[in-house]
Amino acid sequence: MTGMTAEPEIDAERAIAAVEQQFGRLFHRVRANWKLYASMLHPDLPPLGYKVVSSLAARGPAHAGALAEELHTDKSVLSRQIRMLEELGLIESRVDEHDARVRVLAATPEAAARVAEIRSGSQAELRQRLGTWEPQEIATFAELLGRLSD
């Protein structure tokens, strides 16, 4: 009887190991894509800079602290990125309309438009990769990724 209960555990362990391996492959692809997208936005832009600009373009203006938390980035690292992004003309810093002591960061209109173009290409590639999947499979995949992310 113990052999019967051990078998599903071994299968679960193998499945978890396979998931970990596939995530490794996926993360390598994502990092490579961030590097490519960063260079498409500006030739001197590092991947984290692209993440900052694309986050601001997607979510709208944000305080640096909220952005650091969202990106799981140290505030000092983000501060250096912000200075560089302002110098490159990709983001702007404004006074918060509710609290003049606080600064709010926003993607410039030009940067937001470029990010939208880059995302459009990225989504086209994803659409192509998932093109043979059934819509329900895609929905289930999105749901499962969401559950894993929570």
C-alpha cells in the first residue's frame, strides 16, 4: 500500500521540478526580451529602466516608493534609474497635486507611445505562440499563472 501512495508524490516532485525548469527557461526569455525592449526604447537604456518606464506607461503616474514596491526594487537603485530616465527624456517628475512635498513620476507622452508600440509587437509575438491553443486553454493558463502569482 505504501508503494501506491509514494508514486503520486514522486510524480508531483517530478512535475514541480519540471515547472521550475520551465520557469527558468521562461525567465531567461523574459530577461532577454526586457533587454531588447529597453534597447528599442533607447539605446542606452538598461532593462530595469524599461521596466520603470513601461510600468509608469501602464499604470499612470506614481510615487517612487510605490513604484519601488511594485517592481520589487530597492529605492536607491530606483533613484539612480529615475535620474537616468529623466536625463534621457523618458520620464518626468512633477509635484504631487495633493502634497507639494512629494514628487510624482510619469512616463513622457513620447515614451508612453513607444512603450505601446513595443508592447504591441510583444503581444503579436505572444498571439502567434498561442495561436494554436484553444481560447479556454489560454484562459486557464492565465488563471493558473494568476493563482501562482498571488
